[in-house]
Amino acid sequence: MALRILVAEDEYITAFDLCDTFEEAGYEVEGPHAGISSAMLACQKEKPDVALLDVELADGLSLELAQKLLDENVPVILHSDPEDTRALAARFPGATTLEKPCPPAKLLDTVSRMLTPA
């Protein structure tokens, strides 16, 4: 059974590029979700193995969802603009922050490291 990655990203081209990258690497993708409400609903239906969250979605910030997933021990990647990553890393030390745009190889390597038991 493939590992499930939730993708929450409101920029259409970026969202589908992320989904394609994960699907081609053999992951099951939930999304893309352009809004926080649909991403939260998807998480309530089935908890993902990893979540990739854009911080600013179409209908609000994903910070509450990020904290909820971290509290449930779901690895979270906060995918954001370079100027936001330092503040996000300080606020969410349990999450991984990646700057946009993130090369596919780095993204897949990050997911792989998060899913590999220490």
C-alpha cells in the first residue's frame, strides 16, 4: 500500500506539479486542496502519512491544520515563500520548512527522510 501525502496548495500549476511529482514517485496523493476547509475535511476522513501545506491557502492560513497534524504525529512540510520560512521554523519546530520553489528532488528527499524511522 502506497504512503499517502496530503497536498494543500492554492496555486494551480504548483499544486498539480507537486501532485505529479509525488505520484510519479509512487505515493498516493490526497489533493490538491486549494482551501483549508477541504484539506481539514480530507484529514478528518483519513489521516495522511505526510502533509505538504502551503501556508496561505485560498480561504485562510494552514497553521491550525499544521499544529493539529503535528499533535497527531503526522510529519508536516510547510511550503512557503523564502521570507516566511525562518518564522515558520521557529513557530513549528516539529515541522520541516521548504522554500518555494522547491526542486522536486529535494522535495522527495525530504519526504523520504521524514518517513524513514530514525
